[in-house]
Amino acid sequence: MIASSLASALGAPEGAIKLILSIFIGYPLAFLHRLPLLYLAPPLLKHLLFFLEGLCICYYNFGIDTFHTWLNITITYLVLLFCGGSKFSVIFIFVFNTCYLVVGYFTQISQHEFGISWTMPHCVLTLRLSAVAFDYYDGKKSNSPNPAALSQRPSYLEMLGHSFFFGGVLVGPQFSMKRYLQFVNLELIEPKSSTAPDSINPSLKKFLVGVVYLGIFQALALYIPDTYIYSSDFQKLGYFTKCALILVWGKNALHKYVGVWLIQARSIILMGMSYNGIDKNGVKKWDGCTNIKILQLETGESFSDFIQAFNVNTNQWMAVYIYKRLRFLGNKMLSQFITLFYLALWHGVQSGYYMCFLLELLETNAEMQVQWFLSRLRQNVKIPNIFILNVIGRILRKVILMFLWSYALVSFVLLDSTLWTTVYGSVYYIESPKPMESMWRRMINRNTSIELSTQSKS
């Protein structure tokens, strides 16, 4: 009743309101678990409570479809129980959970069910269960570089508590089983204490900043909704006006994700699971489970800055469990392509995801080529260091970066090819793969000519 009333008042989907309410409920639950009675409770009781709390949250959002989550956890546990930390376990659990998720996507499309559904927490679950299999396999090696490696197989109740933990069951973030067990056993924060960690202020700051970001998103979305950028009114605008609106719209699209992740993070910080040691000034860090780095995201001037600051835990998961494990291919570009393809598949089966991550692949590699070209150019051409020109250059670099990022987000948000091709067509596919390839090829050829010319002179 509350969700439907709020949805009617705010003009938002009921599923989205339920999601926000479920994320907000994490704060009082975290305060409850800070009480000495629960904070010092036996680990088995904590696992049970986390499982039941997360189960209720999922049932409130998805009803009987919560069965999918329980089923995948149970099957994963049984495979680890009977097959141990073997290669078969890793491959089976990774493939099974991924295929189960993909089948869920196709089922929803065939039934014309769109929006928030059980596949959303199942995204988080797929990576979480796969990581447990990888970590248990790595724990069997004596020289494993994986800091999250598990020396022992988790119990069924531990896996339920880890997967259903209310601080990350719906939208993440990802955290390893090892971190979760250290947190439950009061081994994460040193020295051990009989009282809850002093993390109230850091969690409150995250919460307030998250509310601000969501407020900005909601306000701007009233003026530039998703439907506007593929509308006939948008098509009638001038070329540069459309580019500017895509930039503003894309920047605002980020606000939604940033706001949700920051609000979600507050409960994990409050519980103490985000503890990440002490910095050089002796201040405790609470960014161990952070999914967003605000300062780096807002001030970054390269795609690498953005990737390292946005959806941090998912990107780290992809790097640790897929990209680095493809070294045997001997080709970084191929490894990167496979990783981004899996990342797109993990998000969904609509064409927009694949176009978005294809553009990310092109953009990041194009940026590396430009950086290489400029570094070679500086060796041959003396560029004056003028302050005002440096400032203008940084502003232009930031604007171009935000436009390219927003351009890629068009396909990620709109998903349907008939929609995102309409938007891309309205700006003449300014960042389509073929023109970009030709442009960078000309730059590389030009740089090669400069280098050969310099060598001949010397």
C-alpha cells in the first residue's frame, strides 16, 4: 500500500519505489545489528538473521520469484560439497549461474515483462556465487595471489547469509565470502572490540550525498526524460544542441546509479563491513565495499579514471575473475573484448548493452592510442606550458569525455535498437566504430610518419 501510494504521488513505477524502500530499510536494520546483543551474537545466529532479513526483502520485491535465488545458492553449495574446490566446480558454477540468469532474461522478454524483476538481484548473486567457487579453488593452491581465497568450504548457512545479506542483496555491492566471514566473526576490524565500530558519521555522509544525487536526478529527469531524446521534438533541434542535451542527459543518468549505490553503502559502512584499514594519517577508511568514488568520478579526465571510479566492485570482479584469468590467450585486446562481452551479457540480452560496451572498448583503446600519440608528439615538438591554455585544454578534455561517456549510455539506458539508433542517427553516428577506426588509423599513420622523419633527420 505504501509503495503504490508513493508511486502514484511521485509518478514513478511501483517496483522502483519498492526498491528504494528496501534499500532504505537497511539503515534501521544496520542500527539494530549494532546493538551489543546482536553485534556480539554467535556467528550462526548472524548468518540466520541475515538470511531471513534478506529473504523478506526479496519476497517483498519479487514474491515467489525469490525461489530462483534460493535454488541457485543450494545448487552451488551442493556442487562445492560433492566436487570440492575443483576446476569442474568453478566451470559448472560459473556457467550454470550465468546461463540461469540469461534464460531469465529471455523468459522476461518473451513474456513482455520489463522493469525491476528477480533478475536484478540475480545479477549480483551470479557474480557472488561464481566468486565463491573461484575463491575456494584458489584456496587449494599454495601460491595463489588471490587475497580472497578460501581455505575451507563455506557452510550452507554461511552461503545463505552471504548471499541474502541485506546490505547487498538487491543492487550490490559485491564483497567476497572471506570479507563477509571476517565481518561476522569480528575479525575484520583490528583491534577487536565489544562495541560496534565508530562508523556512524561516514555512513551518514554517504547517505546524504546519495540523497542529493537522487534529488538532482529526479529534478533533471522532469526536464529531460529518457523519452525526450528519441522524440520528434529532439530530432528538430540543431546538431550541437542535440549533442549538448545528450551530454547533460547522460551525466544525469549517472546520478541515479551513484545515488542508489551511495545510499546502499551507508548500511554496509554502519555495520563495519566496509572497513579498509587505516590511512597514513591514522584515520580509518570505510571504502572496502565502495561501488563509487565520487571525487575521482567528478574530476576524472580519462576513461580509465571513470572506469576505476564507477561500479567499482563489479569492474574489479571482472578484472580478477575473468580478464586476468584469460592471460593464456596472450592477447590483451581479445581478453578485454571477452570480458566486456560477458559484462554486457551479465547486464542483459538487449542490443543496447552490447553497443554500450563495444563503445567502451573503442573509447578506452582510442584513448590509449591518443595518449601514446601525444607522448610521442611531445618528444618531437616543444609545446609551451601556458596556464590558461592548460585550463582550457582540461575543460575541453572533460567536456569531450563526458559527451563520449553519455553517448555510450544512450544505448545502455534505452536498450531497444530502434530507440538508440534513432538518437545516434540524429547526430550522424558521431562515434560509430568505422569512422573512429579510420580516424585513429590516420593519426597512427601520421605519428609514424613524424617518427620516421625525425629518425631520418637524426
